[in-house]
Amino acid sequence: MIAGTDEAGRAVDTRQVGLVVVAILGLAVAALFIPAPAGGDGSGPGNGSDGTDGTPDAPSDGPGGWLLWLVDQIDIDDTPPDRAETDEPRCVVAFDPPPEPGRTVTVSVVLDGERAADVPVWFEGERIGRTDGDGTVSGEVPYVRE
């Protein structure tokens, strides 16, 4: 018998080829959805400036920075749509870090694509404060008995 011609050998080869094809397709799909890195192509020395007007291409490090970056990337129409026509949220709330009882959490609120100032924020019926001009407020997550 010649090596590689038995049924078990063909089954292994077919599965391996299938795995490679799925991996390549996964990489291609990921490349379509991941934005280009900020600061140029990274192929040479430089100060990291991409020559734009100063708006970040990637999320900032501040609280809720990724949320504000995401909202900036979404094209929001200024005319309010009929709520029956769309399921897109008007208000987006983000927690940084994820809320756990006793932990201090920064809450970021974005309303209609703009940072929402002076919005009251409550945790389990306990008011922690109002958002500032950047749409953020910090407070301690209360312990709640279930």
C-alpha cells in the first residue's frame, strides 16, 4: 500500500484543508471590520501624526473614550426619525469598569450622538450624581440584597 492513499489519510487531509479555509475566511472578515491603526502605517519613524485635524482614529484612554469614538464613527442624521421606523437607541450608556457592588464606576452618557451633560444617574434607586460637561459621572455601585 502506498502511504497517504488510505481512507483515514484522506479524511485527515480534508479536515485540515477545511480548517485552513475557515481560518483564512475568518482573517478576511476580521480585516474588513477592524479599523486601520492610528498614527500612519507604522512602517517608519515619525511622531505618530496621521495628518488629520486632530480627531482620534482610535478610542481614547479616558472613561467612556471607546464609546465616544464609536459614536463619532456612526453617521447620525440630524432629523429625528420616527421611533416606529428604527430600533437604534437615542441614548447610549457605558460603564467603566463594569459595575460590581462596592466598586467606583464611571458612567458615560451619549444622547443623540452628543455627550449628555446634567443627566441624573441612579444605581438601584440611589442617586450618584449628574453628568458633567463631558457626559460622565463617577459613583460607587451600592450593595443590593436580592
